Amino acid sequence: MSMPPITIAGAGIAGLTLGRCLTQKGIPSILLERVSSSPRYNYGITLHPWAYQPLLNILQMDESSFRERLSIDASRGGMGSISGDALLTGVDITPGTFRCHRGRLEQFLREDQDIRWEHTIKDIETTPQKVIVRIQNEQAVEGDVLIGTDGVHSQVRKSLAPDIRPKVLPFVVFNGKRKMSLDSFRDIMAPQMQGLSIIQCRQEDVVFQIAVNQYTTTYVDVDYTYSRAARQNDPLHRPDRPIPGAADIPEEFYAELQALEDLGQAYEEMFDVTKVRRDRLVHFLMRSTLGTEQEIKDLTDRGVLLVGDAIHAMPLLGGEGGNNAMKDGVDLAEHIAAHGPQGIRTFYSARYDRWKKGAEESEQRLANMHCPAKASL
């Protein structure tokens, strides 16, 4: 007897991985995603073998083909090379670790899936027999269970477990993107990047990061991040800013950039205040989330399970949120295949300690990488 479709809220890494693995195992699923199907996430993320290798095993795909397709430098025959010596995060870098283009990863994971785009959740009703998800267009989707994979701002979590709230960590983080001509990148950036896709350095408590998002035939898309611990009465630390306020960049940030000295050539280029003012900048908040075991149990008793950033989010710097989201998706697909939809009630118990440890370690890595130290430039 075939299983009824599994309802999944969110078509990010966790939801897409779960849906793709369920499909591979002959189990139908429906993914509800609030945004349109337009391509998004034109940036690189670091992927580790412990996260993507189990996915490849289910998909029966070899590692070389995966990396050749999804590496940020795949267009020029690269494999997303990364070196732990060039990073301050403290994350273990193994030979299989690489920089993956997130947009292309999600496009890859979307294949053969039933994704309902522009389906914003209006409310959720749980009964002893089923979970009913009502959409703002007045449609409703019913299923035996609901899997919430809708990220750190999870609507499922807000609706059913509002007491589980992300906390904002005391760090200041700004991220920018810039397109550089191939000649400029080769002359200015390449000597310091030495063929790597991401580099970091520290000057006192400030960390600078430069990462390649992708290469095209005419330009290189580059991403850069400026981060430090929050200071007393810090005008740049705005933990309560609204989500749309991410694009509001205070003048004090540009003043900090103007005061920088003795940066290496690549960093001087990327953090030149005149050029930064012309870039697309975003103020990031470093968030983490972890519900208690009882809170998670209460949800699963109602037929709802949260995974990935929806329940154990990690800060963007020093965290491994994308990797853990992928691992959750693979593990949950295996669990449902073995125990059926009602198996969600036992899924979290064997993983909670790992989720908790991961959240704690990610916060500690974030603090460690910003400890005042002799400049690493």
C-alpha cells in the first residue's frame, strides 16, 4: 500500500533534500513555498562530505559529477577548492569539502518534485487524524503529517510553537556583492586568493571575508563580509531591526571602512568605501534557535515536525546550517521510509543531542573567530 503524500512547508535545502530523497524512495510529497520559482540565492556555500555524501548515495550519483555540476567555478572546470588554512571559522575542512553554488544546488534538488510556488501559509489546524494547512489563496492541503522546513523565520513554528524564538547574537555583520571584470579579478584578487574560492583574515576583532560566487564569460561575481563583535552602545548592532531593514545601512558603517588601514591588496579593493557604497549591501543578523525536547515532542504529538533552521538554526558565520539542513532531509527521508509518516514522533529523540551540540559549537566558533588577536593579514 502506497503512502499518502508528505506535506513539506518550505522549498529550501532541507525541504528540497527531503522531497528529493522521498521521491527516490517512491514516497510522494508536496512542497509548499511562499515565493515564486524564480532563481534565487546567487552565492556560494561550503558543503562537507558528511552532509552531501549520504544524499549522493540515495540519488546514486558520484561525487565528481556532483561537484562538476554545482561548484562555484564549474564553468571554468573548477571543483570549488577551499583550504582550512585560509579560514578563521574553525570548521573542519576535509578533502571533499567544497564551495557549492546554492542557487544551482536548489535547482538540482527541485528536479522531479511537486512544488507549489507562491503558497503562503495562512493557518494550520491539527486534529488526531490529520494536519490541515490553509493557504492565503484559500486553498487547503491535508496530510497525515506536516514537516516544517521553512527556515529561521518559520511560519509553521510561529503558528504552532510561538514560544520558540530565534535569539540574535551580539555581532555586527555586513555583506556585499560586486561584479568584477575578468581582468580586474585576475590582476587584483587572484594573487591573494591563490586559486581558492574563499579567504578570510582578521584585524583585531574585525573579520574580513572574500568569496567567489560564480565565474561567467565576462565577469566574476564576488561576495564580501565585514563582521565583528558588538560593542557598548554600538550603532551598528540592531538586533530588533525589522526584516525589511536589512538594506538600511548606517553611515557609521562607512566611517568604519574609511578608517581601515594596512589591508592586503584584495581586501583594500573589496572594502574600498567608495566602491562599497555602490554595491548591494545587506545587514545580517546572526541568529540561532533551538527548541526544547518537550516543545518538539508536543509538536510531533500533533503530527508536526520541524527540521533544519526552523528548529535548530545556526549563525551564518561559523555555522553549518546548510549542511545540517541537508543531513536532516536525508535522515528524515530514511526514517519515514522505514517507519512511515507517524515515525516523525521518534525522529527527533535520537538527534536532539547532536542538534544542541551543533548550535552551541556554532556560537562558540563565531565568538572565537572574532576574538581580538594579532592581525592575520
